[in-house]
Amino acid sequence: MSGNSRAAGGLGDQDPDLLLLISSYLDARDLARLSLTGRRTLVRIADEAARHAVESRAPGLFPKYDDETWTLTLHHHELLGRPLRLDTLVGRDVRHVRRDGAAISVSTDQYMTGVSDAVMRVGRHLAYFKRSGGNNVYLGVTRPLKGLGRLGFDNYMPFHQSHQTELLNQFDPVRWQYNNVHSCMLSCFYASCCWGDLDSNYGDAFVDGGEELQLDDGTEPIGLLLDLDEGSLTALKGGRRVGTLKHGLGGDYVWVVSLRCSTESTSCTVSIEKGDVAELQA
């Protein structure tokens, strides 16, 4: 066993060309399968190949915590590079309406939720949301929670106090940077900011701006810019900033959508699409 460990260590330290070759053929899922063999040499090779892939492609895009494997970090890197999806569905009456998983629909008057798997830890991230079927929609960010879609919620709203039990169960002060803004969402109906901590939920006016969203009819996508360098969540229309929802955000977040039907419609649909931060207007 010690011989295998030394051989694997030597491979990681002395043969970067082989690691580059391995990482060019295998993505994070392939390397994870290699790790599951349980053989120490293969586990070490997989993690070293993942480390090499992360450091050679985009160092600093997704900082690694000490208790994470390089294979998991590479997985997060790859998710950030892909089109956005609302991967996890929470509630009994919510479904995907596109094969790419980027749009969800409900036909009930209770709030259902879709959550992206792409974790955002540092930097600036932009998403655009299109909706139809009414304004009973909340758009924003929340904490990544393991197994959320398998907990059997009939309905779900991330910042609602009755749904905070799982947040407490998975409380992670390191990844959340001892920050108490665990969800922050734009209410399309009220054009206001709703956010929650471990104790309660709050409804606030925008920190600044927001007037352009008060008469929003849903025909134009709404953008949200999560800036983890500044710790802010900002709303956009037409590529322009129209209001800051909140300051003081920090730690790991994922995109989230909660929606329900209005009395005038039989269904409500929301889709998500990644935006290009570099193209933002001042």
C-alpha cells in the first residue's frame, strides 16, 4: 500500500504531461468514476489529473476548500462553464418544460422551486430570467443544499421561515463565510427584495433604484448580477442596472427560482439563461 502511495505521488509530481493527457480525455464525472474503484493509486491519479485540469484552465475561478477533492473542484469548474439549468425541482407540482432543463412550469397556487447545481463562490455572475403566466415569481440566489429535491416538500420557498430546518441541518460557516444572507430574491410582484437568515425572513425595499421594475409586465427578461467581490445582488433590464437588491452577501450560492400561478392563468413558466458579465453596460 505504501508503495502504491509513493508511486501515485511520484506520478503527480513528476509526470505533468501524462496528467495533461489524462485530463484532456476525462471530465470530472469520468475522474470521479476512476476514484470509485477504491484503488489508492487510481484515486490519487484521478485527483492529481483533476488538480492539473483546474490549475491549467482557470486558476482562481473556483477556490478549493481543504476538505474538497480536486475532482469535486473540477466538477464545479465545469458546471460554471456550461449553460445554466434549474437542475433540482422542489415541490409536488413543478416540472421541466424544456429538454435542456433551463425552464420550469407550475400549475398550482402554491410556490414551487427550481435550483441550479452550479455553485458560485467568487467573482461576478450574471443570469437572465424570462417568465410567462403572471408576476408571482421570485428570482435570486440561495445556499446549495444537498439532497433538497429528495426531502418531500409539497411546496417550497427558500427564504420562508418554515423551510429553514434543512438550512440549519446543513449549516456550513466556512463555505458561507460566516455570512447570514442565506437567500436573497427579487419579488417580481412587489418589485422588492426578500431575504432570509437562520432565524427569519424579511421583505425590504431596494437599496437603491428598482422603480423600473414596479411596472414590469414580464415581456422583457430580468437580469440578476451576483457580485461576490462586492457582496451585492443587482437587478438589470436591457443590460442596464436598474437597482441593487442587497449588500452583504458572501459565501457559496446557487441561482434559484420560486413561482406559483396567478388567478388569471393556468400555468406559470420561468426560464434561466447565462449572461456575459463582460458585455454589461455601465
